[in-house]
Amino acid sequence: LEALREKARRGEYAEAGSVRLEAFLRRWIEDAVAPNRAGKTVRLYRYAMERLIVPALGSRKLDGLRRSEVQAFLKELAESGLARNTVRNAKAVLSSAYTEAVRRGLAGSNPAKGVEIPRVAKAPREREALTPEQAARLLEAADGTEWSLPIAFMLTTGARVGEALGVRWEDLDLEGRL
């Protein structure tokens, strides 16, 4: 990796066939992504690289990855239960990195280009309501914290978290007029 970085500093690149995907991704994120993108974007790219792409594909030669392998990789991610946006982010990182690799002559084509993100049917989640005893214990545990009122609101109204967070003052009838 250090040898590749030194070649990058001098404006040279290793032979296309000798560069591994992991080494290229690490250099690309540090040299091209980090200086030019917002911190949140850099964190998302690093997460996709470290947790998703490198464990599955990092040892592959940069110019040897095929579209069918990217498709299988994305399918495996989708079937593992990851959120669709997480899978989409992994594809975006691969595609952006390969666009740069092609531009620099390190890969002949972008194997992530045109690959579809597979849809996976979600298994229905079974939800279970709290018993009155569990609700009382939750209220007691939250007492004195910043969560006390929101939890009481959700328990007494049946509102979900997103609904409770979306409530505005004008939505409330504090005088009991309906």
C-alpha cells in the first residue's frame, strides 16, 4: 500500500493487473474522496469499504472483477437483511471507485455500472404490545430523564416514534376540546 501511495504521489500507478481492489479503494478514499466530500459522505464510503466491500471483494485484482460478481455481491448483501440504502451505498462506492480506476487506466470497465440492486421481500415482523406491567416499568425507568415525557406520550396515545417526533404544538388539544 505504501509503494502504491508513493507511486500515486509521483503521478505513477502500478501495472493495472497487480493492483488489488482493497489497496485501490483505500488510496482512492484518502486521496480523492476525503479531500473533496463532506465528512458524512467520507464516513459512509469508509463504512461501505471496510465492512462490506473489502471483506467480500478486497483481495480481487482491480481489473479482474466482473459484473456478475458485483451482482452476486449485492444480492448477498440484500439477502443478509441490510437496508436497501446500505446496499445502494456499497454499489455507489464501487461504481465511483471504478469510474476513477477506468479513467486512470487501471481497469478496462466499470463492473458496477448498470448492475441492479436486488429487491428482497421482507419477512413480516411480529410486533408485541407491552403489558401494563412492562409499560409501568418503562415509565419508572425513564422517570427523571429526557425520555420521560416522550415515552409517556407514546404509551398513552399509541403513537410510534416517528409519529411522536412529528407532533407540533398546534396538533395538541391541551384543554380537552376535540
